[in-house]
Amino acid sequence: MIMFDAIKPIGNLCVGLANEPEELAAAQELRYQLLVLAFNQSSEATNDKSEYDAICDHLIVKDLDTNQVIGTYRLLSNIKNPNQEFLCESEFNISNLRKPGVRLLELGRAVVHSDYRNGPAIKLLLHAIFEYASLKDCRYVFGTSSLHGVDPEALKHALSYCHYHYLLEDKSIMCYAKEPCTKLDLLPENEINMDLVKQQLPPLIRMYCMLGCRLGEGAYFDYEFNSTDVLTVMDSKNVNTHFAEKMFGKSYSA
């Protein structure tokens, strides 16, 4: 595993880039168990290997006591290929992000083992994403994030809250959900129930937005995985530097 000089282990957990075949295989197995089997029980797939894996970098978190890979993100950039096709483009139109000379970074296949979802693993992965994007000079970092289920009525408070509080302000980089989709503003702002927002909106999406991410317009229905997907976009020039410094000890200001 290739470590980041700026990121220290937390307890028995460390983060870096997979550089051994067995590390990638462990990340793929973790993805298979926690994405394919957990969200698509009717799938006939026997693994979560992809042709994209060969052109991506793979963040992994390891438990130093067991040498087990317990968390991973897949990172896909357009650094080598400016015309790189991204996975999220099957669900969202991101053409407004494609500006000449601008480096893009897509986050995908994010999973953390259920025994390690108490904070440090997520913190290490997010810190590593910021460090990677900074080192590679990526302007926009984006990816799909999922809410469970495909019933907009059951998610209307969370989606509406996202519309009024987390929608991309810069319309020149707005991204749009493809069909089948729903709009986000399903309720007037004064009808949003914050207790239901907290129940419906995954903590990771809230964390992304606290760090400065904003959402594209609309949410895509992924019926295969029984999820409603939103697109989170971080402009490296609009990072919440105060929150990033509090969380990582480094502001990552542009």
C-alpha cells in the first residue's frame, strides 16, 4: 500500500493507495459483499471486478492488526485521457464539468466494513480523497451518492432539503439527472420535517455537503440496486476550509 505522507494512521487503521494485486482483490471482494450482495440480492454476479478497475486508483483502509482491507473508494480521473468517460454518466449529464484543461475526479464503489463504521475509517478515506485531489490538482470531485429505495414519496423531505440547502449555486457547472428521475424540490421549504430529513438522508451525504459538496439537479432511480441517486460535486475552490481543517488538520484551501 502506498501511504500518504500527510495522513497519519488513526489507532490501528491506515489509508493509502492499493499497489499489490492482493490489495485490489481484497477491495473488490469487499465491494462485492457490501454493494452487489447487499443491494442487489437477485444479481447473478460472483464478483465486483470491472474493466474500469485497471485505469483507476484504489483507496484502501487497512486494519494494521489483521492486515485486512476494511474500506475502499475507487478513483477515476481524466488526467491521462481528457475525454475519459465516467461511470456516473449513465445516470447524470455532467457535460458542464468538462472544461478545457480542467482535471476531474470521480469517486465510486465506496464501502466500509460494518464493524468499522464508527468514524475513523470514513475520516481517513475522506482525508485521502482531499489529499489525492490536491496532489493531482483536480478542480472538480464528484460521484453518485445513494438514498435507500426508489419511492420519492418516502424520500421527499430529504430530497427537498437538499434542493433548498445543497443545490449547486454555480449554474455554469450544473449537472442533471437522466431518466428515470425525480426533481428534488418535492415539497415547499416550509413543509420540510427535519426529523424525517435526518431519517432519510444518509450521514455520508451530509458529511460531503458539510465539507463543501453541492448537488446536481434531480435524482436518478437505480431500480437494479433499489436506490435513488444524487450527484455530489465538490469545487476545490469552494471547500469549507474551516470544517476541513477541523476534521483533517489541514484546510485544503484553493
